[in-house]
Amino acid sequence: MLVTTTAIALDANNSPETGYILCVNKKTKAVTYPAALNCASTETKLLIGGQKQSSQGGSGSSSTESLITAVLPKVEAATYAVDCDGNSVTATGINVTLSADAKKKGYKGALVTASYGLENCLDNSVPVTQNGKNFGGFVWEIDEENKLAIIMTISTINTLNPVLTAPTRGSFLMTYIRGSQGNTLPEGSVGTGTLANINPDFDEEIANIWVGGNSRDLHAPIVDKNGDFISIGFKKPGVFCRNLISCPSSSDFLRWSK
């Protein structure tokens, strides 16, 4: 899946060429256009609409702002930071039925993420946090081939539902980072873009996703305009059912990814 995106840019100028700075209040989700190029510590900084990064122009910027405002609360609520050996990565709650074994052991939620940085924590407890609360995680299984991991939680978590139909070219996409990941984008970063293409022939491979000038984050979820789950680690959702979790044949995760 190839996508053209915009994202946080800490040194941006407010211009049609580079894009426009917006500030999203982390609590109220209100979006403001600052006179300066900086947002308060209580706000998330966004860059949208730059001609170098997007062909949407001014009206597209307004549309993107509306989509971010609508989707961000849902994605924020369903993403968590997972810590393993000092490495913090984003994990996303997914709406799946837990196995009898997981339920027997007292687990109430499941998150999926890329397995990079979690290998040493397989079969071990890990902190799963959101806004200072620990939901009690356990690295349940790692799919070595597809580089994915599933994490169970003791506490109930918020989840995303999968997109029911394959996204089409030009569809709005958004990604959200929770956890430092050691890259240049800070926690709370939001990236937006449009889908250029999706490979219909390879279920285990969705190609490059870029957030601004930074390499795409494998751990962060990709969602659509409704905040529904599309991908993590470039994998279509059906991959999880075949390698990490047991899904019924009627599962929504298998609607377009079989």
C-alpha cells in the first residue's frame, strides 16, 4: 500500500508550499490555527495541506482537519504504549474473540503490533499503558514470519473494528503513534495521507507507508476516515487470523483479506 502523507513537522512555516500548522487540544480535541509556529504542551501539532506533500490544497486542508478531529479520539482511545527492555512501541486494541485458554488465564483484551523490539519479552508480562494507567500486558505470541505480535491484557481495553471492504485508491488514511519507538516523531504524532494503491494479490504484504519525511512506523495502526482498522506492519488484517488468533470464517478481519 503506497500512501502520500503529511505529519508533524516541528520546523514548518505556515505557507501553501510547506503546509499549515494546526494545534489539537489533547483533552477537548478542539483544533486551532496558531499565530506562532508552536503549540502548547497540552496540544498535538499537525502539519496539513503542504503542496510539497499533498495535492489537496486549501479546501483539502479544511477537509483533512475535519477528518482528523473526528477520527483522532477513537484512535487515541484504542492505542497503547507497550514497554519491553526499555523500548516503547505502539499497540492497538482489536475487536476479536479471545481464545478459551486466554479467557481461562484471566485476560480480557488483545492488542496487535509489530514484533520488532518485543522479541525478548515473549511469554513475559509487560506494561501496557495509556495516560498513566497500566492495563497489565502479556506478550502472548509472536509471528516470526510476518513480524507481528499479539499482547493480552488483564484489564478491558478499547478496540478498533476492521474495515469491512478493501480501501480504494484516494481513500483517506491516518496513523497515530503512542510510545517513543526511538524515531524522530514524538508520542502523539498524527500522520495523514491518501491511498495510492493496494496490492490485491499478496495478503501478507502492503508496501511502503511514509509519514512526512520520516520512515513509516511499523507499530502504529493505519485507519480509514471512520477510524476503522486497516493495517499494522503492512499486513492485511486476515494475517492476524491465520497466524496469531483463531478467527471464525465469518470474522470481519477476513472480509477482504483471505
